Amino acid sequence: MSKNIESHLIEDRVFKPSKEFSKKARVSSMAQYRRMYKESIEKPSLFWAREAKELHWQKPWKKVLEWKAPFAKWFTEAKLNVCENCVDRHLSNGRKNKAAIIWEGEPGDKRVLTYHQLHREVCRFSNVLEANGVKARDRVLIYMPMVPEAAIAMLACARIGAVHSVVFGGFSAESISDRLEDSGATAVITADGGYRRGKVVPLKKNVDDALKKYQGVKRCIVYQRTNEKVTMKRGRDVWWHTEAKKVSADHTPKGFDSEHPLFILYTSGSTGKPKGILHTSGGYLVGTYTSSKYIFDMRNDDIFWCTADVGWVTGHSYIVFGPLANGVTQVMYEGAPNYPDFGRFWDIVEEYGVTTFYTAPTAIRAFIKAGDHLPDARDLSSLRLLGTVGEPINPEAWMWYREKIGSGRCPIVDTWWQTETGSIMISPLPGCTPTKPGTATLPFFGVDAAILDEEGNECKADEGGKLVIRKPWPSMLRTIYGDKARYRKTYWNDYEGIYTAGDGARTDKNGNFWIVGRLDDVLNVSGHRLGTAEVESALVAHKDVAEAAVVGRPHEIKGQGIVAFVTLKGQAKASPAAEKDLKAHVTKAIGAIARPDEIYFPPDGLPKTRSGKIMRRILKELVATGKVTGNVTTLEDFTVVRSLQKLLQKK
Ligand code: 7RM
């Protein structure tokens, strides 16, 4: 019996970037990648200093890295202003009148901000913050819709050295008050409301409710987006537009220490209390700048679109800091992908000539389910590069993305990383890495990724184990805010001086990394440890399946039996015959060991986090006990749980 995670699904389709793409790319051959990677691992100070020098530092660093595991300091004693690098720097390098942000609201309203205009707005708002008593190191909670002002608020905080903590606009009042309390925030930036699926989300109202519980907020600045009627508490609440009129559009960016805190971003832990992941300035900026540049192969004429919300790390790193530090033009969209229907994203790609499109597997699976006629009816020929992030992408969804969205022409970068890592850790480089559907391929520069077994030995090819990173990297988290002990225990406890990501993974014989799922979700059938991703991908490869989640259920003989939850595509019908067919399909694809004991077809879909990750923990609890007792604040839609309970009772 094996203690390691086994793998059975072998993928042999390989796609190399076209000569045309490679020729123009920053890294155009595997030999060049290997050379640069080797240098980045063997001489990290040399490598990162060269990258960092492309940015603007008000005072140079003494040492590139000071590492006392698990605490890192990057670019010691240097001073920089992160906002100056993302905005001011482009006023004198030829980009002053270039579009920084092309924005579209859900109702269809449009705005373009050039770097010059963005600079004025950010300066103005920095003055607003200072006039309202916000100082360096103060924590500022941002709870905004996806409007340019969300990015402006983040950049202004960075500019004055305040520490922002963005809370996704879909979170409740209670989540806000928890985060206010944990961070000790003294100011909030919000809006009257935001548009989502044709409805108004009452953002200010949620903040009001949160502020009843937490009294530490001295100032709440409200941006007017929807003209909702809101209550303004005298002495505490002020309007963004009235404050902005009182101040100038000039603001000098002061230099802050490289290790000055930049932001706290909360991420759900397995226990109830959310973890405040702390990122600092210099290393984070260098990490997001460099990864954006090489992985998205950013060029001056790109129109870059990352569809994430700024409330997630993907929005922080690849809407705000990475792309702006690179001076590209980017698209920002306020609303839902299916408003008014699932063609909305493709309309946006066509209208603005998006060249690089970065989204999540959950969205891709939803597009597949919605039907090919939607992308088929749009001109997507401006696209040159596609990306995914957030979950393992099922190979069949990858193939669809490649064929339907990329016309078989665009490379796909499947990017593995975490809130904690700050920037992309494992990903193809689009001009050189041969890709296979389902693998994030190879580590990025400076990332010493490996798969270890329980004893800390490196696993052989195709042997599954724990994904770790053995060396510090510039954009790594510095701690869990206010809880060093939890920081050590969560990430540095398994192996001495080594970061554990919490994901199960394996490498294939070419060194490609395959993420097989979260370690908490691993299945254990008759002593065989199986990752969830393979079984799910086998299901998704069936022509009728749009999406699948598998979990283990206690089983007297096998230890665990496999229970699958499957969402079918448009025409397909749930039936005992369909269940039988799918079981046979998995047996054929992987083997009898992975054959689900039961398959359910949930009518309202799968439980997901608000950023679209499948919550297997909830399914596991439901099949074992019929109830959900764990933390559900990250769950997107509780009605899904009700409908699953009914479905499980019927059987
Ligand atoms: C960026 C982000 C992190 C977790 C991570 C994985 C999963 C993310 C991929 C992936 C397979 C990928 N931050 N994950 N990207 N799994 N392939 N390309 O998602 O903090 O919200 O989540 O997401 O399990 O540990 S996150």
C-alpha cells in the first residue's frame, strides 16, 4: 500500500508554441528558459537585482535577500513607492497618454483612463486620504465594486504607505466586521452600491451593519456609483466626490522601506478564522512585475484582461500591480460573465481588441455549458495569449479553451499560485514551454518547487506528494497578520525551512507539475491515495459532463468510497442509465479503483467559493452526515446546499 498519492490518468497531447509566437516572445526557447532558471536558483541575488533595476527605487538596497527562515527581507534598506512605479513612472517614458484602464460597467457605461488621468485621480485621492487623517501603516478596508476607483483607492493607499485590505464586494457585513477587527482598520472606502447580474449590491448598507459591531473606524469614504439612497453618519461618513473637490491633483510620492507593509488580504483557512496574509512592498512589486512581464509576455501594445475581482489576490497582482508596473493597457469589467448572457466576455474581447485574456476554469466550464454559439458569433481574432488560474483545469476544458477561444492558435498559460505566494509560481512561458492540457508545467524563475513525501524525500516522476517551495521568493507572504505562530504552523511545519503549499501534486517525466488537488481533499480508497483532480477530469472528459466534483465517504471495507457530483451539459438528462454510463467511463479512463460508488446530478450546481473554487469540504460533510456545520461564509450561494441536502435525502 502506498502512502503517496497515486496517479492513473496520463495525458499525452503536447502543444508547442507556434514559431511566429516564439519569435517575438521575451523567452523564445527552452534553452533560454533553462539558462535563466538556473541563474535564478543558483544566483538569486544577481537575477532579482537585474529585474528590480527595471523599476524605480528612491534609495538602493543593501542586500537583495536576508533570510532567517521562515522570515524573509527582500531589498533591505531600499526605499520605493509602489504607486509611483505603477503610475508616475509612465508619465515620462512615453506612456503618458496611453490608456491605463479601459473600463466597462455592467449596465454598459464606459470609461477610459490614460496614465496621465490615472495619475491625477490617484494623487487627488491620496490627498483625500491624508486630509481625512489616514497615515502610513494605518489599515484601510476597501469594499468596492469593480470600478476604476477600486484600483485608485488601492494605489492611493500604497502611495501614502497605508495598508489596504480589500474585501470582495460579495462578502457579507459579518465578514467585513471580522476583517475590520482582525486588522484594526481605522478607515473604510466603499461605494453606495455596485451592479451585479442586473441588481444593485448594497455595499454601504453592509458597511453600516459591520460598523455597528466594530467601532474603530473613524472615517468612511463613499464613492457614488449607483445613486442608491444611503445613510451618511455625520462626523464619520464622507462622499468621495465632495472630498475630491477640496484637494489638489498634485501629490509627491514618498519612499517607503522595501519591507513596509503593502496590503493584508484575507483568505479562508480550514478553521473558521480567516487568515490575514501580509504582503510587503519591494519584493511583492518585483514579483508581480517580473511574472507579468515573462508569463503574459507583456508588450507595449497589449490589451490585457484579467477577469478576476480586485477582492482576490489575482485582482491585486494581475489587475492592479503587475500590469500597471508594466505600463500595459488593461480592461476592467464591473459585472457578471452572464449578464445579460454568457456572450458578454466575448463582446468585450471583440470591442476592445483584447490580446491577453486571463480567467478561471470555473468560468471556462460555465462557457462550455452555455454553448459554442456564443463565442462563435464574435470576432476573437485579436487574442494572442490565454491564461487560467484558480483550480486545476480539466484537460477537456483546456482543449475547448484552446480551440474555441484561442482558435488553436494562442498558447495557454495555466498558472499555479496562491494568495500566499503573491505572484505566479508554476506556469508555462508562452514562447517556449511545450504545454499539455491539465498541467501548470514548470516553475517560474526563482521558484524552487518540489514534491516531497512524508519523510521529506523528493518523489520520483509520477509519484504524488506534497507541493513545496524550498527557497524564499520576493513576493512571498511575510506572515499572517498578527499571528506569527499560525504563520509558522500553517506553512513551515512539515519540513525544516521549506514552504508547504497545502496542495497535492506530482511531476511527470518531463518535470511538469500536475496539481492533483488540495491535500485535505485527497481520497483514500482501499489504501490507494487518489487526488480529486484526476477523477473529476475523467468525468469532465465525458461528452455530456460540464463539471464534476468527487469526495470520499466513509466505507466499511474500502476506508473510503467515491461519491461524485456531476453537472451535465445543456441537453443531457440525469438518469440511472447516465450514472451507469459515467461509472463505466471512469473505470475505462482510470481504472476500477477510481470508479465512483454513487453519482449525483445536483440540479442547482456545485457548492463553490465566491471566487469559483469547488468546496469539496461541504460535499464531504453532506455525504457523511447530511449536514453542514463548518464555516460557510466563503460559500457563494447557500441555496445550493439546501438543494444538495434534498437530493441526498431522496436517494
Ligand atoms: C491565485 C489563487 C490558491 C489555491 C492553490 C490551488 C488552487 C490555483 C491553480 C490551482 C491547480 C492552478 N489563489 N490553484 N491555481 N490549482 N492549477 N493553475 O487562486 O489563494 O485563492 O487559491 O488554488 O489549490 O493552493 S488562492
